[in-house]
Amino acid sequence: MPDYGLHTKGGVITQKDGDNCTIRTRMPAGILSIEKMRGIADIAEQFGQDRVHLTTRQTIEIPHIHFTDIDKIGEALEANGTPIGSERDEIVNIVACPGNDRCKFANIDSINLAFRIDEKLFGKEMPVKVRISISGCPYACTSPILNEIGIVGRVKPIRTPGLCTGCGQCSEYCKEMAIAVVNGEAIVNDELCMQCGVCIESCPFKLIQVSNRGYLITVGGRRGRHPKLGRELVEVETEDEVIEVIDKLVYWVYRRAWSGRLLSDQLDDINFEKFKGDILESLEV
């Protein structure tokens, strides 16, 4: 694709005064090294700024950069390994929670998945803005269901038959009240269970194990003036399957959606249910 200059990139955001720009960086999952963080601070100071902005999409912005300095700051950020990011009708910064690297509730490696998606799809021009958010569990701290594409890590519990003591600890910890102790045995109501995995961690005797681990993918959520929840597309079991589905989903949106309307407003017009059926069939779910 032709390069029309840094000023056309989504990460260069014209400010209210018209002469200055905010420069948004590319920073998948909001992760960067201490060295790169120092580099951003040095670059901000070099261009006359004494503060930066941490955004809701886990990036860093440098504000108040005069339009004549865009090329210079772009080169400096590129050399720092924190290049200019994305904001327009394209795939923008991938958001992710800490995942099982740190969070005791996480069921998946959110950060590694964010890096893989970023490497494959970040900045791809689209007919609509596509925000991708990953949460390691159904607590959904990164609000995946309010993004164009959401990914949630889930685990289904299974109890060791005949060994449950009926202590009720898993029932006490379950926030969905999906577990009841009946005749000395914990029984799960699958219709209420959100597959968060808290009961697995809470069992003092380690009698609850993971039956299967999955990634629930949703499509068409949004925040803003009129929030809307995304629709469930499919649940898959591996990171590779997530990448495969997201790749097909992005291609479908690229080919079928059109500009001027949010993705959430045109899912029915571009036949989301047929696409969902095709995905399920291709995965033999």
C-alpha cells in the first residue's frame, strides 16, 4: 500500500487547536520494557513535554506535538521500539489483562495471545474501527464484550466422582450461586455456571479439576454513547484456533462491512448468523 506520510496514520491525532497533535504509540497489552518506558519519557522531553497520557486502550500518548515535528518524533519512537499506533478505521491497539502471568483468576495467557494477534493484524486497514480485547476469565476486567472482537478465557469444572466431602467451600465462593450441596455432594447448575474456574481454586481437597479450557469469542460489542453487548460467535480450545477464527473474522469484516456505521449496527445486514454457521462448520463444533 502507498505511504502517504506519518500525518495520515491513525496514531497521529489532531488536537482542538489544529496546529498540534497527540501521538499515540503502539503497545500491545500495554506491555513495554523499562528501557522503552525511559525512552518515551526522553522523547517527550525532547519535544518539550513534561507529561504523557496513559489511555484506556493500554497505550501511551505524547500530547501537544506541533505538526512540523511529526516526522521527527515518528523516527524517534520507531527507533525506541514504540512506533506510532493506530486509531482510525483499522485494527487498533490490542488490549489484554495480565492473564495467568499474574492474576489468580486467569484461565489463559492473555498477554501472549495479544502479542500474537498484534503481530498478525495490528494496523490493518478496515472499513470500520476494530477493537480487540482479551480477558483471562469471565470477570472480564478489559470489557471484551464491549469491543468489536472480544476473547474470554473460560474453564469448565469437573468433580471427582464419589470423593466430594460436601464441605460447601466451592458453593460459598461461587458468585453465580451455581453450586448447591445436595445430600453431601456439590452439584453444579450448568445454566448458571459462567465457567470462571473460581470453584476449582477454592476446593481445599483439590477434587475439582478442569474438564476443558476454552476461549469464548464475541463480535460486535461497543462502548460510547449507546453501548451494546457483543454476540457470541464460537468457543475454541487452543490459541491457534483463536488466531484462525480471528483471522477469518477480520477477513469477513474487511470484505462485507462498509464505512460510516459501527460494526455493531450492521451485523444483521452483513449476515452474521450465516458467518457464525460457517465458522462452526469449519471447526466441526
